[in-house]
Amino acid sequence: MHDSLLLFGATGDLAQRYLFPSLVHLLRDRLLPAQFRVIAIARSEHDDESFRAWLRERLCEDYDPAALDELLRRVQYVSVDLADADSMAVALSKFADRPSVSYLSTPPNLFASACRGLKAAGLLEAPSRLVLEKPIGHDLASAQEIDATLKAALDESRIFRIDHYLGKAPVQNLLALRLGNTLLEATWERRWIESVDIIVAETAGVDGREGYYADYGALRDMVQNHMLQLLALIAMEPPAAMDTNSIREEKRKVLRALRPMTAATADVDSVRGRYVTGVVDGQAAKGFDHRGHEDVETFVGLRAWIDNWRWAGVPFRLVTGKRMPSRTTEVVITFKPVTHWLFGADERRRARANQLRVRLQPEETIELGLMGSLAASEWSANELQPMSLDLAMLPPKRRIAYERLMIDALKGDQTLFVRDDEVEAAWRWIDSVSAAWREAGTPVHDYPAGSWGPAEAQPFLPRTLTTTAGRKP
Ligand code: BG6
């Protein structure tokens, strides 16, 4: 396990909210090597002491004080400008004394120059590794350009592209549920499944990230990575083995099979929205300030089609939005109706398709909707009613997704990281969507903060959202 972590973007939001807290937890649980050190790197002027004080102020609440002290003891700070590869080399070469993991938690336009600086500092020599935060580029062309620079410095086996959704335990459970259960694996295909819904709704807004968001929007911020990774895990063929490349290869095949969107299908298969002033959780919420970037969505609904044998004709609806009524991340698999209906007309009206609903956030639940007659009076065994098998789990205390991913990067396990060809396949499809929007002039509809998106989004929302997760507007 490598024991030297260089954290670029150390004063950024992600580092404060997740990366340093993850390290505190890992130190508390004695999961890091004895000689573990963190080199925190950012542009701001700090020395070790002032950075430690700055970090302590940000982390003081909620953390085990002994573990926090230990993290601060192990942190050193270096101020560098990532756009200047030469000065990076001078400032950082002393840390090439042992194999390291360099973690770029920075905007993607800095990846190429940072990589050149790291190379010049000797920090990318084997067996050192490089971790990159999403987004990798802005489209296929820029992603390929970044990749070419990375490959000039180190090979794919040492490049770790993070998608933090892959580090979430309930996301891994999607694979366990599907591949560990005959009932599910046997019916996991177009003959039995009517549709698949993947929803990532957030109550949070763009808040403070307007600049980044103006360039990316919900399509590039959420769909290109997290949602397509969920789709790939749900739709992939069972891998021959649960090893890194077998899984990544199957995910890549699914992403390559996504049917490109065209201007002709954009109207039917997509909807875009942008929140305006409204109320979320009883609090007034301001609208997204879109002056200067009118063509940016904070909500997107997509109907994706996977053109392969298993999924032909099954719509995968992907919906994500900011400032929704409740935080809800879930996958809903809706099965086809039974082949032949033997019961009465009233029962038929009450009939509900079998549905597997896997809630990933904020709580983890699994619900299976079935039909049965137990609720009926004793003489009317044929009176079918919808019933729900409900598995609400009291999980062990969950780790931040980044804890798992940092350990894996330090150990060199790439299973939960995204391979170069997966990123390219995802961008290829996303580029087809944005080109289709451009050509078709797909509008961005307003929706009040605290609602389930614009009225035009209704056909993209599963009915389950309107029940336990909150109300439709
Ligand atoms: C990030 C996006 O990758 O994921 C954010 O940039 C989003 O816009 C976040 O809020 C959602 O992650 P989670 O783990 O809170 O569902």
C-alpha cells in the first residue's frame, strides 16, 4: 500500500467536505499505513502551520479529536500554480522519495499541465499513481486530449478516474442483488422488464458553483458520469469474474450500445429544466442565476435506449435535478404484466405491475411490489390487491464513498474506478445529446425550486416518486 498522498485542490470544496473528513475517519479506524503522509497542495499562500489551523477550523465539528490531531500532524502544505509545470517540478520533486498517489481534485483544464509538472517532478514514475476527479473533459474531444497527455506520462494501469458513486455501498449492492439472486437474474431482460428508472433528485441548488455549472449543466455534471455508471451496472451482462477488467469491459459494452440521440428524437426523449425561485424544505430558495448562460439546465430527463439483445425496446429513463422537493436517489425496475389475466375485471383495474424499487439515498431500502389476495376477506381468495415486500435495512454505519476509493487507490485496486474507454463511450453518447439539443433548439423550461421539474417532465417521472418521496407540484 502506498503511503504518500499528494492532494491537489486542497483548499477546495470537495477536499473540505469529503476528502479530508475521509482521511480523518481512515486514521481513526487505523486503516492507513504507519508512515502515511499527506502533501496538501493549492494556490493559496500558506505554510504548514497556517494551513493546519485553516483546516482545523473547517473540520473541528463532528470529528474524533485524536484522529483529527493525527491528520494535522501528518499534513504538510505546498503552494504551487498548477498551470506552471516548471515551478511545480521544483516545489514537488522532494516528494518523489517514495511511491505516491497524486490526487487531482481540480478543474479538468488543469489536468494536462499538472500532469506535465508531476512528470517533471518524478512523481509519476512507476509504481506511483494518479487519481483524477470528474469531469474528465467537457466532451469527447477534450477528454481524448486529456487522456493523450496522461498516457504520455503513465500507463492506464496507474490512472484512477474517480466516480464517487462507485464507492457507495448501496451502488455495489445493485450488483449483489442482481447477480446473487436467481429470481432477479432470470428475469433481468427485455422479455420481463418493461422499463427502468434511475432518479437522482437533490434538494441542494447550484449554490456557489455557478461558474462551473454554466459550462456543464446537469447533463455533464451528473448524467455523463454517475447516472451512466448506474445504468451500466444495471444493464451490463454478468461478467465472467468479479475482477477489475471483466466488470469494466461489460460496462463499456453497455455504454457503447447506447443509441445516439438525434434532433428528431430529442423532443420525445429528453426534457430540460432550470429552477426559478421557490420553496424547498419550507425555506425560500432563490432561482438559478442564469444571466449570461441561458442554455444551461439544472434538471434533465432522458429516455435512453440500449441497442442490444438483452435490452432492445426497454426504455431507461434517467432523471436528475437540483432543488427538488426531496433528496431521492433510486432505481425502479418495472416488470411486464402477467402473460394472461385469470381474475376479474375489478382486480384487473387494481393490478399493479411488479416493481423492484431500490432506494440508494438518503436511506437504503428495497421494496418489491407484488399482487396477492391475503388482504381480501376469507371467502374471496381471488380478490387481488397490490402488496409490498419491504426491506428497510438498518445498515452498519456507512463510510463516505471517498474513504473506500482512497484506500483502493493507495492499494492499487482499480475495480471501482472508470477505465479510459468507458469515459469515451459515455462522452460519445452525451455529445450526441448535446448536439441533438443544439440542432433541435431544445428549450430549457423553468420550474419552481421545490417541485419535480417542469410540467413537460411528467412522462419521465415514475409514479413512485409522487408517493413516499414527496408530492408532485
Ligand atoms: C457531484 C456533482 O459529482 O455529485 C454535484 O458535481 C452533486 O453537483 C453530487 O451534487 C451528488 O453526489 P451525492 O453523493 O450527494 O449524491
